Amino acid sequence: MHVKSLKVFCDVVSRRSFSRGADENGISQSGASQMVHQLEKGLGAKLIDRSKRPFVLTPAGEIYYDGCRKLVQHYFALEEEVMALHQKASGQVRIASIYSIGLSNLDRYVQDFTRANPGAKVRLEYHHPERVCEMIENDEVDLGLISYAKSTRTITAQPWCEDPMVVVCAADHPFAERESVRVAELNGLDYVAFDRDLRIRRELDRVLSSHNVNVNVMLEFDNIETLKRAIEISAGVSLLPMPTVEREVRSGLLAAARLQDLVLTRPLGVIHRRGKELGKTARAFMDFMLDARALQDAVPRSSSTQRESSRSEDASLPSHRALAEIKHESPSATHADA
């Protein structure tokens, strides 16, 4: 039995689609269907009930998928480890991220990692936070990057970094010339908020309430990009992660001020499927991200101001996409940025 057939079967099941499973393996939909049919023929049992839409696994299919998924993971992890004995990471790592993390953090890490490991490929997608977790649980990607990450029965979460939250306003707002703002000064102001369904909205509401601050929520959005556009036209102020507004602040479209009497951050984390055996490249990329951020956070701010400014300028340069296979989904109002 060929391992590729097992992988195609696992991809079809995890993606709940013959066409998407086929695309993942560079074959036609009919080719994927034939491979699954051959597996069923060899086993003498139906694995997938195609009479239902979407299809469902049969009891035999459930057992077979659980075993095959672990077998395929172990095989490719073993293959990658052997191939990498005399070379650097050279396999592929699949990552799903909420959009705001990708823009503000990931591109530089991808560039540096692929520069150090020329044979490695980083496949990066942007999605709604719930979709990122779903892709991890379904084994569609190796790593996920979300905010407020927590371990669950099916997901292992590891803290990555914490983005400072700042008061963001339009360039002509009275706060625009301020370096810092007291949290009490937000009381009674027009405010552009995250959608109520997002974890970041609940956390920010809790903090404001604990400081007896009541804001006038004028607009609500489920993604940072649209939220920033609303602030630009003076719809209100907001609390946003600093890395997500650096470009607009540099260009003068927005202004940002730190909170004078409150330390407020957005925690970011790396998640992966609990019990999954990560390949060498996936492990290497996760370690690279964690180590690089730990080193960056260890540099005292007082001695790194000039370097931070230099990094901010560099961040505005076009990304070298040739260094990695990066799949970007266009930002839209349907993509939440928790």
C-alpha cells in the first residue's frame, strides 16, 4: 500500500472535500476518488459514505482515518528527519494565522527563517481565529498563530509574545500630539470597537469596566484593517496592538499614544494539534520564532530605541516573496483580527 494513497485519504477527510484533498496533493479530483476507492477495495469495507452531503466517514472509516493520520504524520516526520541529518531544515511547514499577526510579525520571521534554511518552504494562510483553530484540529496545517491562545483537549498552546496596546486616534485628534494618555481620559469618548464575538473585545471591555471607563461605541468591526480606516475618518478612538498600526503612524494617517497608568497587552500564541508529531521543519520554525522573540524581548528598551526605529523603517520595504511559498488571502471584513 502506497503512503501517498493514505495521505490523499487523510487530506480528503480533514478538508471534508475530494477536490480540496486532491489540490493539496497536486492531483485531479477523480484521481483522489480513485485512490480512496482502491483503499476501500483492498480493505473490503466502505470508508466514506458518499450518499450524504457533505460526505461522512463510516465506522470503519473513522477507525481507519485515526490510524492513518498518525501513520502518515510519523512517516513524513521520519523521512524529513533522515533527509535532514546532513542538511538544514528542508521540508514544508504549513501555518494558519489571524491576519493582524501576519502583517505585523510574520513576514520578517519567514524571510529570516528561509534565508537560514534555503530548502525550507513556508506555506502561510490567513483566516478567522475560529477557522485557524479548526484547521489545527483537522490537521490541515501544522502551526496556528492566534491571540489569547489556550490549550484544550485537542490543541496545545504555547505563549509567543505580547503586543503592547496603545490608544489610536485620527491625526487631527487632540490625543495626536500626546505621548501618553491616562485610561480615565477615554471615559465618554467616541470609540471604535472590535466585534462583540471576539475575545479581544471581551478582554478590553473587562479592563475598561474595571477602571470605571465608559466609552461611546460608535462602530464595531471584526477586523483591524477596517477598524483603522474608521479611526482615520475620525469615527472615534480605539485600543489596538501597536505593531498593527506602526505603518499608519509612520505615514501620519494615525497617531498612537501609550497608556500612562496601565500596562495592557495582547498575548499571542503558537498552537498545534495535541499529540501530533511535528515534522523537523515545523519544529524548527516554531523554535526559531520563539527564540527570536525571546532574544528581542531581552534587549533593554533604553538601549534598543535606535535599532527599533531601524527595524520599523525596514519593515516598510517590500517583502522578498521568492524566499518562501507564501499563500495570502486578501483581507476582508469577514476576517476577524482577534
